Amino acid sequence: MAAQYPPAEELMESVLAPQFTRPNSSIVKPPINANNYDMQPSLITLVEKTQFGGEDYEDPHDFIDRFLRICDTTKHNRVTDDAIRLRLFSFALTRRALKWLDRQAPNSIRTWDELAAKFFAEHFSMEKYNKLVNEITNFTQQLEETLCAAWTRFQELIRKCPQYDLPEGKKVRVFYNGMTPECRMVVNGAASGTIGKKTAAQTLELIDFMARKENASMTAQPVQPKKGILQLGSNDASLAEQKAISQQLASLNTKLDKMQISTTKVNVFNCEYCKEPHDTNECPTLNGAKPFQVNGVWYDPRPPQNTQSYQRNQNGSQVSNFQRRNQGGGLDYKSNNYLQPPSLPHKEPSELEKAMLQLAKTTNDHMQNTDAFMNETRAYHKNQDASIQNLETQIGQLSRQLAERVQGQFPGDTIVNLKADCKSILTRSGIVITPQDKPKVV
């Protein structure tokens, strides 16, 4: 009879220390009857590339469809689909979705149908369902949207909500009512005048065919810019704005020239002597006298009161504007003090002058903004050049350090071996082996 020993007593440190206990999974994995079944790591990697995080922008239907397609790529005898799907599903979740799966009650999910039902109940709520149904039933084609783009968007909405079973007849009615009048005319023309003589399936086939043909034609031909719309890049925006301002200036200058031509009156000055319509210097009554010498004149727009205009000097006496000299026959003022022309009445600027002032101010502001942008760009390029030059300097220093490093040593500071060369070896048995005793390798 074997001797029985009392159980060994456990130490308090092992009793008080928390023990690791693996939590029970919420998914009960079905047993596999095949003895040689091994899940391939490449399959797990493929599932992890299409993980679902539980965010609002993610489509749960699209995720489940991709997951099932991946699971269907592997088949094995005596291995059910549920066994593969339930084992791989935890690898396909991350972030919020994975935390949701960990919160489920242990051993509460036994089949794939139960797992899919709980998954959609959590990540496809009634609010999302009602929103998608409302977008489908109230579908409307945008003004600038083509038939191909509208049909693609309508199909995408239906695919996101497969729970909403939409018959073909209702699908045609919803899409047809949401089309623009131009697209309705095109579809009716393709249906020999009206779609009323076709079935729902034939109408859907016709719309799908027209959308595919439109997509093929748009792909084959490059999109031309519409008339009246200037498509510019960010680099050409400033030049285009300057060109537009220049065109506006040229147009305003043309209008000003036309207005000046139409409003200009020819001012005819009469002779000071004979009062005839010719220049005083060309008056025949001068009999070859020397021409006048004018030191300064100013024009008075008011009509003259007398045949000869007068001015006052500093002494207050009236003098004529011109006076013949005794010597030289010219004209000169009696006083060297030139009189300023009388101030004209204030006149409000016209609408055209206001537009010119506003345009000049806008042009000046634009030029200032352009100069500021150019200065910022130059400063940015200078900083980039300095950074690149700094990187080149550092790379050059590293290259020199690598070139100067002795081969066979580790980089950095090395510790010199203070011991001498090995002359002999002492084994445990006490035998001393010298270098001469070292066996030769054949």
C-alpha cells in the first residue's frame, strides 16, 4: 500500500495574489468533428483587413456581406459554416464593436443567426432604418445630376437597407417621380413615347441600360467645361482676377472716351485786337510786329463782362492782362505777382467717377493682398530650403562618420579588451591545452 503524504501547505503570497481567470466568451463555438482541420492564418489576416469598428459612417450590411464572402472561400469535410463563422467573427471586429461583443452574456450566442440578429439590433437601429426608408421613398434627382449618377445613388440607398422590401413596380414609380422633367422626356423617348406600355421589369432594364450607356460615353469623352464657367486652379486664380480687373478698366476707359468725344465743345478764342476768330499772334493788324511773350495765363470759365479783362496787383490798381512793351514788342505783367484763378464751385462726382474710384480701390487692395501672399510664399520657400540644407548637412555628417568607422567594430564608443591574448586553455579535468596542441582541422 502506497504511503499517503499530507497535502503541501500553500504560501500566503500565492493565496492572497489575484489569480488569472479567463472570462467566458459570449460565443459558443460548435465542435469540429474533423481531426485534421486547421484554420489557416492567411484567412484570419484577410478578415482583419476588413474590420468593423461600429462607427456611424460604417455600413453593417456591407461588412457582413464581405465577411460571409471571406468565410465562403474555405470548405472542409465535417466542418459546418457556423463553426467557421463563429470562430472568425471576433477577429473581424475592433474598437466599439469588439467591446460590444465582450459585453454580451457568456455562452449566450450559439448559432450564426443569433449572432447576426444581435449585431444588426446594435449597429442598425430603427433611427437608421427610418432615415434610409425616408431617403428612398422621397428620392429626388438633383439639378446638375446625370441619369447615371442618380440611378447609382438610388441603387446604393436600396442596398444599404435590404430590410425594406421594395417591389419592382414601386421602385420604378419612386425613381420616375423623382427624376427631372428632362430625364423623364429622355426615358419616355427611349420607350417609344411612354413607359406606360412597358412592365416594371422592362422599365428597370431600360433605365439601367441608359445609365450604363451614359456612363460609357462620359468615360470615353473628356468632360468639357460649361460655357460661362471659368475653371481655374489655385495657382491661376490671382492671374485670372488681375485679367478681369484689366478688362473692366479697359471697358471703363472706352466709355470715358466716348463720353468725352460726345460732350467736348470746341472753344474758339478771339483776337485781342480785331476780335476775329483767330490767334492774337496771327493777327494781320500787327503789321509784322513781334509775337507776344506770355509769362502766365489762366482761363476764366465765366463770360467776360468787358472787351478786355482786368486784374488787380498788390497796390489795388487795375491793369490789363497783357501790355505791350516799349522795347521788344512783347506782353508782360506790370507786377511779378501772378494771380491765382478763381475757385470753381464744388461739384459732386458722377456715378462713373464713383465706379472708377471704387475699382481703383479694389485693384489696390487686390495688389496688396497679392504682394502679401507672394511674401509669405517666399518666406515659406526659404524655410523649406533651410530645412533641406540642414538635412543634407546631417546626412553628410552621418556619411563621414560611417566612412571613418573601423570595419568589424560596433558603432559608438568601444571598450578595449584589457586582457592579453589567450595562450592556453584549462579544462575541468585539469588538462592544459596550448595553441600547439590544438588539433588541426582537415
